[in-house]
Amino acid sequence: MSMRDIMSSADTEDRSGAVIENRTFDEIKVGDSISLSHTLTAKEIELFAAVSGNVNPVHVDPAFARDDVFHQVIAHGMWTGALISTLLGTELPGPGTIYRSQTLNFRHPVVVGDTVVATVTVCEKRVPRVVVLDCRVVDQDGDVVMEGVAEVIAPDQKIKRPRVTMPEIRMEEPGVRHRELIAKTEGHDPLHTAVANPVDHVSLAGAIDAARAKLIIPILVGPGDAIEAAAKTGRIDISGCEVVTAPDAEAAAAKAVHLVLAGKAEAIMKGALHTDVLMHQVVTGEHNLRTERRLSHVYVMDVPTYPRPLLITDAAINIYPDLEAKRDIVQNAIELAHALGIEKPKVAILSAVETVTPKIKSTIDAAALCKMADRGEITGGILDGPLAFDNAVSAEAAKIKHIVSPVAGQADILVAPDLEAGNMLGKQLEYLADASGAGIVVGAQVPIILTSRADSTLSRMASCAVALLLAHYQREHK
């Protein structure tokens, strides 16, 4: 346990070291005592609730705070009782102890930030090997918060061995930032969205789930019989959806673009078709959805181990972007960050190293992009680069390498040197760091929602939420 100080009136040996040792029944004397001091943290309350399943709001809901102190959480007796168990099981008598009974009375609440001292004192020994201990926990004000009696069977054999070092436990909630994005759409009208070729139940279900969440109003574009079959296979009710027929995937993509140009759709969502088929219709032909800015893809990643949403670009559209393309890629990502509520996003231009190296083109591009931002050619964000990935997301790594930067260690946007790097980075976070990614193409006349067959329901809905927030932002800033 953190902030632990163990004190014993019968044994002055430092017990916070690397060895754990018990006291046998014969070694124990009436009057022996040992104490443990500990400060309660909110993280411990959450962890205790997660492990025990006890999510009583009295313990874990800040609404039950006392004295209006921020996030004070009343600790149930189980936590203070656990301190007594720690002393009995690891100190007095220690390893080999067997509980027989325990009576504890809880006199006073303990809240986050309180420092308590738990003490057990031997008050009786009985044959065979029964030890009775007085148990008491006192807070920093001297108030008794818990008292009682424990009866144990003490070990008869000496045990002395290395103390087990427990791994650090992190409390993480995958998907929380994506749910926050979805919550931000409350009050916005759903987007009329042309769903291109939703002919499998996965892509169709994603659109219908987003519709139920009032993120989109889907217009299903594709072969009518195939859409009906997908709905039947997935037991999906599409009776309230408009269906626009198209013979195949390419025609469905073309019709989705036409619906946007005709003012009937405000976004496009990828169904069961390849991204290049959809994007070909978006950017080619006399009637397309191009703007003066190059299109680019952005992953809006929910990484449980990172303290904020993380935007990664470009991972799906621009294969080997040149400097001019990277300028648009960066500006697109900054605008999307603004739409998500990040007022001044910190943009890390990634490379393999953090120094400008002529043999590594991405470092040259990074330096040029930063200078373009200095001259006002890229606006709305704070740029720095080249930065290696570790320096971009870890303040500790940046400190070790003596990198002084307003971006290092706290990046909101990661700009990959090319599509391969961006795609691999996003998928590595997803499969190795329990992250999830919402995918969207920006820079077109309307948001284009890119989803993968492997995406979870939450990821698909988050992609729709990102599109809705972007469309709303663009309407307000025309």
C-alpha cells in the first residue's frame, strides 16, 4: 500500500523492506502491538468497488460528499477493515494466520484524504494457538473510526521470505471519451446521412444504431433486395428508413454523392464497400465534393491510458503526402479538433527522431510545417516537430531527452509521416492498448464517416457523433 508506515512496540525492525516475517504462537506475547498508517485516496475507493462489486453510491458517488469537499467519498467499513486484515495477515501474527472470528464496530466515517492509523494489540492467548487481538482505527483528528476484536489461529512454524511486490493497478474505462463525444451531440439535430451500400448486417446495424441515438437520419443507398436481406439476417428494423436503390457498390457511392449535391444529405457513411470505391466518387467527375483543401482522414482515438482524446492523421486517404498535402492534413485536423471542443490543439508532427535530419524527409517536412504555422499558413493550433512518438505523448520521455516544447508529452493531434505509419499507429493502439477509433474524412463539402467491419458499435456511433459535431461547427463558422 502507498504511504505506509508500520510501527511496532514489540519489534523495531523495518518491516517496509523486502522481507515478510511472521510471529509464531510461542513468540507472541500479550501486549504486542503493531500499527499501520494509511491515507485514503479516491483511486483506492474506485478500485475497491471494482474488485468487490460494491458500487453503493454512498461509497463511490461524489454527490454523497460531506462538507462540500470535492470528491470526498465516504469509505465503508470494508476499507478500514481491510487495514486490520493487512496487519493480521502480514505482520501480527503474519503469514500463516487463520481467521476464526472478528467483531468490528464502525464509529465514524472515513473520507478521501483522511489519514488513519490501524492498530492491533494482543490481549489474550489460548491453547491451542488461539490469539485474541484488540483492533482499533483512529483518524488524523484522534477520533476512533472503528474498533473491535479479532480472534485468529497463529502459525506454529516460522515463515520468513521475500515480500511480494504487487504490480501497479490502473483504473481505466475503455470508451469513456467516445461516450463523452456522443453526449456532446445532445441538442443537435441528427444529420441526414447517405449510407453507401449497407448490404451486410454489420454496416446496416451501425447506421440504425446511430439513428436510434439521434446522431443521423439514414438514407440507405444500394441494391434494395440486398439491403432487405441484410436487415432480415440481422433482425434489423429499417421500416422507417428511406431506401434509394442502386445496382452495385460503385453506383451506390455515386448516388450518395448526388444526394449531398442535391441538398438531401448532409453527410456520407461508408457501408459494405471499399474505401477507394467510395472516395473515387467523392473526388472525381464534374460533380464532386472537393473543396479548396485536400481531403484527409482522421482517427479520433479513445486511448484509456491517455488523458485526452487523441487525433491521428492521415491513416486512410493520402498515401505519401508531400509538404503541401501535409499542410492541408494538419489544418483539417485542427478544424476537427475545434469542432470537438479543443480550443487550441497541440499538434505533434511525428517522425522517427526529434531532430531535423536531412536523410529523413519527414523531419524536414515537420520543420517546414512548424515554420508555416509561425507565418500564419497554418492556424488554430500549436505545432511542434519533428517529435518521436514517445516524446509526443510522454512528458517523462520528453524530459529525459531534454525537449522543451509546448506540445511534447501532451499532444492532441499526431500527424503521421505517411498513411502506412498512421494506419499502423491507430491499429496498434486499438489492438495493444485497448483503444477504439472513430474514423472520419474531413476537407470535403460534408463529413464522410469511414467505418471498418471490425469496428465496435460504440466506435461506429462515435464516428457519427464526430461527423455531427463537425457539421454543426462548420455551419456555425461559415
